[in-house]
Amino acid sequence: MTDAIECTYCGSDVRRHDPVFVEELEAGERVPAGAFCNYACLSSHIDAAGLTTGASCEWRPE
């Protein structure tokens, strides 16, 4: 049995690196949304999945 936590992006054991854990809110509760080796894997995952397409913190039509 292994205690490895797989990186959502590259599959490596995140505990061998400088891990970043991501959570989301579902029905007001925080739930795990991913584990990444470091910010480089998180950034690559965001780019590869197109997670910023159409996203904005605030939008004001001119």
C-alpha cells in the first residue's frame, strides 16, 4: 500500500515536491479539486484544460 498523492497534471507523487492543493466550494463546503507538484504543474494544467477561457473576476460591458 502506498501513501502517494498523484499530481492531477503529471501523475508524480506530490509529496516529493513543493505541493499545491486546490479546493472548490460545493454547496458551501470546501472539497478537494486537485493536487499538484508545484505551481508549474498547476499552471500547465490550467492552460491545458483551458480553465481561463471565458473566465473573469469582474466584467463591465462598455
